[in-house]
Amino acid sequence: MAELLGVLRGLQLAWHHGYRKVVCESDSLSVVQTLSTGKSVNLHSCAVLLTEIHCMLLEDWEVIFKHVLRDKNNEADTLEKLGLEKKWRLTTWNSPPTEHVQLGGLV
């Protein structure tokens, strides 16, 4: 459920900022498969979140879902830990933060 909520909030943020070609990466294969198929989700335990995501996907934009291996998702984990440490509610960056750690391959 947390992964789906993160996808929904990320898509909302991308749409709000005018991005119309988005690649959404997740280390949850089941989330990527569920969102990529576009099949009916009425019986799914997270049907409300999935319905909201699918409604967003109907907008005029291109969204691609890609699965990434958990050990290749270090940057997202580092940002999550940094956000928890700082107790940020919502933070966006134009470039990765460098105050605590260098993110593998991004800095």
C-alpha cells in the first residue's frame, strides 16, 4: 500500500509540475505489473489507490512503469532515510542533496 501511495503522489507531483513524459521506477514487481497491465482492479485490496492511479494515467501524458532491483534502488532508499531523519513532509529537489551522503551515480 505504501508503494502505491508513493506512486500516486509521485504522479500527482509530476503532473502538477508539467511533466508529460514520466518513467516511474519501483522495486516492487507486483506494483509494476499491476500498473502496467491496466486490468480491472475492483477486487484488489488497494482498489481505491489503484483506481486513482489509473484515472491519472488517462490524462494526456506518457507514463512508463519500470521494475528496478531492490539493490539498484539505493538512491530512493537514501532519500527516504534522509527525509525521515529531517522529518520533512514533502521535499523536492532540482538536484540531489549532498549535505549528508553522495548518492551513487547521481552526484
